[in-house]
Amino acid sequence: MKKRSAKVLRETTETHVTLTLTIDGSGKSKISTGVPFFDHMLVLLAKHSLCDLTVKAKGDPAIDAHHTVEDIGIALGQAFVKALGDKRGIRRYGWALVPMDETLAQARVSLDFSNRPYLVFTAKGWDRIANVELGRGNSFRVGLVKEFLQGFANEARCNLHVDVLRGDEPHHVVEAIFKALAKAMDQACQRDPRVKGVPSTKGHL
């Protein structure tokens, strides 16, 4: 069966993003965004979704990583729309509950490739977690995670719910979100031989 794949080029005055996605992959990735912690999260996303993902981005990190992170979310959403096509035969829905180490950080993600973009994001104590501290004075602002998810949900045209149930260590909280998203993506994109045509009573998504 033909592999579902797409390539997206996004250029703005702030960023230049080239992204390739193969849904029916093995979790391979090649990521270079200029934001090392975000690179790590995208590697995890590919690994646990079993998608193959290549991202090369150039942004304006001297100002903020915001533009880079958001635009990659947008490009990834566009790639999923292209790769899934008319969505015939897919499960459509995916969900996951992922723990992360001793902090008991947990992320619950529910995803529906419904062609109706909507993000619901709730996180207990999120306002207390400003940054993931990376050493040598570097940090990653955790608020950018929501910006990435919003960009992805808008462009993938999916209904996405992300709930962080508990967690103390910022790195682990963010990692749990990306791993749970990956597992939900994997489930939602799977082809199910029992699904005939488009998985909707409308006959179209």
C-alpha cells in the first residue's frame, strides 16, 4: 500500500521551515530547528508516532523561539492534511495517557481528525512552570508548547484536547505531552480494514 507522505515549505519574514512527513514510517527523524530542546521533543514525536519526520528551520531566536515553534506546528498540521488526503479507511480518533518518570507528570491527549479545528488545553499548575532550564543560562519557555499545539490543530483541522493531570518537573511535563500526542496521532492515522470509505456519517471529512 502506498505510503502517505507530504512535504511543506513555509516561508515568512520571520521563519523558513522545510518539513517532510511520512505517516507510514518507522519513527526516523532528522530535526534542526535552532531550538535544541524543541528538537528533542520533535524527535520524540516521530519516534513514538512511528512517523518519519524531517524538519529544517531557520527563525529569529535572538528575538524569541515563538515564531519558529509556532510555524513548525503550522507546517506539521499542513503536512498531516496533505498526507491523510480524504482520510478513507483511517480510525480518525486517537487518545493516550502517558506518564513520565518519578514526577508522575501525566498528559492525556484526545485527537480527532474531524476537519473541525479546535484546541482545548488544560494544565494544573501550568502558570507556575515558566521554563525548562537547560543549563548554561539557556531555557525553553513552556508556554510555547501551547502555541505549537494551536498551530498544529488549526492547520491539521483536528479537534485536539490536551490535559496535563499532574507534574512538577517542567521537562517531564512537556515530554509527556509530546509522547501522548505521538501515540494519539499513531492511533488516529492507522488504517482499519473494517472502515469502508470515509469514517463519517456525512461521507466527507
